[in-house]
Amino acid sequence: MISRASFLWAAGLEKMDIDGRRLVDDLRALARIGKVGTGVNRLAFTPDDVAARQWLLARMGAAGLDARIDGLGNVYGQTPGATKAVVIGSHTDTVPKGGWLDGAMGVIYGLEIARAVMESGAEGGVDVVSFADEEGTFLGTLGSRSFVGELREEDLAGAVNGDGEALAASLLAAGYGHEDRAKLDPARHIAYLEGHIEQGPRLEAEGVRIGVVTSIVGMRRMLVVFHGQADHAGTTPMAMRKDAGGRMVDFAHELTGKLGATAGKDTVWNFGRMVFEPGASNVVPQRAELLIEFRDIDMAVIDEMEAVIRTGVAAADGLGGVRTETSVLETSAPAHMDASIGAAIEAAAKAAGAMSLAMPSGAGHDAMHLASHVPSGMLFIPSKGGRSHDTAEDSAEEDIVLGCRVMAGTVARLLGLSE
Amino acid sequence: MISRASFLWAAGLEKMDIDGRRLVDDLRALARIGKVGTGVNRLAFTPDDVAARQWLLARMGAAGLDARIDGLGNVYGQTPGATKAVVIGSHTDTVPKGGWLDGAMGVIYGLEIARAVMESGAEGGVDVVSFADEEGTFLGTLGSRSFVGELREEDLAGAVNGDGEALAASLLAAGYGHEDRAKLDPARHIAYLEGHIEQGPRLEAEGVRIGVVTSIVGMRRMLVVFHGQADHAGTTPMAMRKDAGGRMVDFAHELTGKLGATAGKDTVWNFGRMVFEPGASNVVPQRAELLIEFRDIDMAVIDEMEAVIRTGVAAADGLGGVRTETSVLETSAPAHMDASIGAAIEAAAKAAGAMSLAMPSGAGHDAMHLASHVPSGMLFIPSKGGRSHDTAEDSAEEDIVLGCRVMAGTVARLLGLSE
């Protein structure tokens, strides 16, 4: 139990419980906005994303929260009268043709638990937030970065979506763009909680219904480019080629073994993109590109993976007349969840009769920005087939409800009622 | 010397010579049609390609040839009065942003030699042809296939360009599409000659100015597809992935060694395209595709290369949960040039004071369709830096003129004047 919470006393919180039907109904209602097949399409600041924010604002208002949408599109509702609160949130925007639960579930968990706490008559409160553009249509985790004061003005100014539309113009078109910014309030906020689908196969494979996130992994993306020469693949003898593609194949094969030897037990890496240019059957590839991503909860492992890649690229440089080039495109540090909040989630799961599994989050979440500013915790429920970022994404309704109940129990513990 | 030619007698042919200035001027004039930088853009049946055909028709007419454009866009000019003729040709269409000599040079060689023969007063003649769509904007070597009667009506019906436009409609829009077809005439035509830039680096590297083509290589294109599963690259443990990309890298690496062991000394192969899908850094590749092309003058070698690929794909099937699939996209048989014509080219080169090199053609040419219907020969001149299919393609003017002079000497030999 975190000490700051312990002084709180919230009369009536002991009989606080969530309404599973209301929770699922709200999730289903939200899923109809931007519905595409069994999933949703709510890219940040598109009309469907804006409609979902307006819907959420109305639901917060109906629940009795003091709610508003800030100038970046963050939907933020505070429990009136409370002087201390747990912030619960996630995001309601999606990737193209995404799932109905990724982000949305964590937001509606907040809404439902805020309602339950208010209905219980407790003094401590729950503030609910839907952060803008977590999925990075313009700028990943835009809203949560702003919420903790980590967003730089120059990030905002340069942000464009895949169609080249500027963030600033899209905010204005969506009806946002005003000066107001919802902010984390250290005097009020004692913790941040985020519930999320696992987006992976581990809970399902292990038959456990609640995941307690220990850390959100750090991630690095590197681009390796080989430069050869485009020659006619019929007329240029093999020995006279500068074949960027062939060299890249050999490099990537050798690197696979070296990365495997460097990786820790939970390290993951991916060769997500391999492209040869010009890409014609009868032209020796002039350029080959490999996009590599790797993640770990330990920054030292991430640095070591990068060093292995750089050493391999340097060794390949000049072989077969091919020049090499490498760059880091993106990096993020691991974010560690608060251990006592983790213990509270585990205890709440146990009280709800559920097993839990301590595990890293291999995906990034808004919580990674909150974690260095306020004690934070994340809870996972199983993803069917491990699927996400796809309309096939789904979780069992009983797991959705269980996750919310466990989070409510966690809130009760954080607000100081039960141990 | 081919026997059919030996009975010909052409008075005045002994003093026949080409006009190098006129040849180069015509080539430069043609290069202005569809000019793009130092190259040209004359995709089959575009306005610039049609303008080039009209220009050529006019130049043939001015030279005194009986010239016409047939219903497929073949420009064909016959020497009037001649009962026996050597056909000389190539194509005036280009790849996108192609070079000024690829195809065009062979056509203007024909025009210039036809003029020179007519000016010499010889009886034997030269018929000149610019075949339509050699580069395959709609259907590769369309014109030469039709010329020898190898074009099937169903090939015509289904042909579309990269924008989905039908060949039939494009022919009509170009002003062609009528019933007339220029045809090889066994009673008249004693040989086919094609002059071409090498499109490779060998002549330049060996310091030889004339290449005598022995065979045009056969070619096979195969597509290998690996099917895995798209999973989140952060949340899916390495051991639980079905990584189509990773498996493809290993397969391609192993195949490189096996193809090297199978290849003959002039065999070439190319991994021209490698694509991972969906191609995102944070998604395990669901699908990986490798496009392989290989060429040799010996069909047995080509078949053996295919067998090696099929064996490798079969061995990879199922590894790491990845399914494999392979198919042959395209195949063409080697085409052998006539040995006595080759000897005539070599003799003509020697008479012109030039060394020659017997070599295969690694690229396809219209001559590959002619070769099984009429004794055929091809002559190469050096390509600067081996470049082609690019606006940087170029050859020295003195090599262009030398090649034409050697071909004229070859024609004199074929028409029976000199040995």
C-alpha cells in the first residue's frame, strides 16, 4: 500500500462494487462509433474519433463527473468534491481497422469505477481520462505526454499524419486546439491505473485471467540500409554485381543468430520490414532496407542489442561492393510500474478469486509516461488468440468484467479502505 | 556463310558503306521524341511512342523503302524491287525513363544499311522493322511474336498495362488495330540481324568493341511465398511466433549457397524482390515474398536451378509454423543464333579492324523469336558502365558507328558478295 493513500478514509467504499452489465453496455455502445466489422476505425481526430469523445463527455456528465475536452482532445472527468483521487484512463482512438477494446476498455473501467465509487458515497474519488492519439496517427501518446508535462511544443508543430495533414489543423477541424490542458495534479492524484487487453498470447496460454504489469518494455527501432548498384540481372555476371539485396539476406541471417545470443529471456525483436529497390525481377537490387525493432525491460539489454547490430553492419560494409548505413529511428526507455500498486492489484485479484501473473508489457501504453510522475499500475486481461490491432481482437465478457472488478478492488485499497 | 544467300549477286555491293554521320543524326533525332534528361520515355502506344513510329515511317519513306505501320504498331519497310532480303530490326519503344539506344540503335542500323545497300545499286535488299512493345508495357516482344506467327489471339485479348488499360483499346487509340500484320516471308527473307547495346559490363571490361551473340539465354522467374501469422512484435514471445520474414531470411541465405553450387559459369540469378507484409516494425511478418529469376543458355541448367529452389522450399515448409508456396511465373527457352551468321559478323568485324567476343546475351531480344524461323544473328556494342534501362545508358559514338559498319559488312557477306 502506498503511504500517501493510507490517510484516506472513504465511508461506504467497503461495499463498493461495479455494475458489470453497465460496463459492457457502455463498451458495446462505444464500439458502435466507427464500427468496421467486428472492430472499430477511430483514427485520432477523424469524425468518428471526435464523435466517440463527445459520447464519452456526455457519459461522464451523466455519471456526475466534472468533465471537459481539452485543447488536445483529452477527455477528462473529475469526481466533484474529492480532494484525493486515483486517475484511471487509457485512450479511445484506434489504429486503422483496430479492435473494440484496445484503449476503450481502460477508459470505461475508469468511468464505471468512478460511478461505483460515487454511488458508494466514499470521499476519495476517481478521475477518468481518455488520452488523445495514443496510437500515433499524428504523435503517439500525445495526450498522456501533455498530461504529465512531457510534450514539447516543437513535437506538436511538426506532427503530421500519413496523409501529410498537420496536427494543429486537424485539432482545429475537430473543434479542439484551444489553450486548456488537462494536467496531472500531484496534490490531488495519488495513483494512475490503466486496464488493458494483453495484446499477446501469454495469459491465454497459461490459463490466467489477470496480468499484473511489472514494467513496460523499452523499445528501439533501427533502420539498416545497404547501398549497391542497379544492374541488369541478365547481362551482369554474378562476380561483377553490387547486390544490396543478396548482401542484406546474408547480413540478416547472421544477425539472427547474434541477436538470439544477446537476448534475455523476455527480450523480443522483429525484422518487420525488408524491402529491395527497385524491386524488379530483372534488376539487381540497388538498395535494401531492413527495419529492426527490439524491446526489453532492461535498458542495458537494449543497448547491447544495438551494439550487436552496429558491429554486424560495420563488418558487412564494403563486402561485395555494398556500402552500409544504420540509424536509430526511435527509442523509448522502460517504464517501471509501482511495486506496491502491483501488490494491491494482486491482492484484489485474489479477493476476487482470480489468479494473477506478474509480467512485462511488451506494448507501449499511456502508463509509460505517467509512471515517472505518479505511482502507476497496469492490469491486463487475456486477449483471445493474442490478437490485437485487428478487427478480430476480442476478450471474453467475463474477463472484461473481472478485470474491472479487480481494478475497483485495487482502487479501494489505494483509497485506504482495505489492505 | 549460309547457303541460301550464296546464289545472290548484288552488283555494286563491294563498295557499299554506311554514313556514320547520317546514322548518328537519325539516332539523335529519334532520341528527342519522348526525351527525358539524357534518356527517353516511350512506353508502347503512348503518344511519344506513336510519334516515334510516325517519324520512322517518314524516314523509311524518305529512304525509298515501301513502308507501313501494321495493326499492332510494327513499322516495316521493304526494299522495293528486291526478291531476297536480310531483315534488320529491333524496337523503338522503351522502359519508363529508359536509354536512347536500347532498341532504337538496332532499328536505325537497319534504316542506314538499307539506305547504303540501295545507294550501292545492289539487287539484294534490306527490310527494316521496328517491332512493337518489345519492353512489355502490355505484352513483351508483341511485335516480333506476331511477325513470326507465334502470337496467340488469347494473349492479345488479355493484355493490359500497369494502369489496367487494355492493349486492344490502346492500339485503337494509337491509330492502329487494323487487320494488317507484317510477317516474316520465308521466300524473301534469308536472315535476321539485330544490333543492340550489350546492356552489361563485359565488353567494356574486356576492352572489346564488338560482341557476337551465340545464344540468348533462357529465363525462369519463380515466386516463393511464406505464410506466417501477424502478431504484435512487442507482446508475442519469440517462441510463439510464426514469423514468415525470419524464416524467409534463413531460406534465402541457404538457397544462395545451393544456387551457387548448381550454376554453370555463365548462369546468373537474382533475388530481385523481397517483401514482408504488413511491413510494420511492430508486427511480426505474416507474409514474405521472394522473387527469383535465373538465366542460362542451357535449359537443363535452368531446370536444375528450379529443382534446387523447390527442394529448399519443401524443406522449409512447416518450420516455425510457416507454410510455404512456390510457383513459376514465367519461363522462356534459350534461343540459339545461327553459327554461320556469327562467323560472318566476326569476319566483318575483323575486316573493320575490330576484335570481337563471342558471348551469350543475358537479356531477351526480339531475335529470340526470329531465331527458330530464320537464321538469325545479333551484334553487341559496349554499354558505358554496363548501364541500361536507365537514362544514364550510353555508348560511344565511334562504337555505334563501328557496330553499324560491321553489320553492313555482315549484310554484304549474307547477300553473297564477300566471304
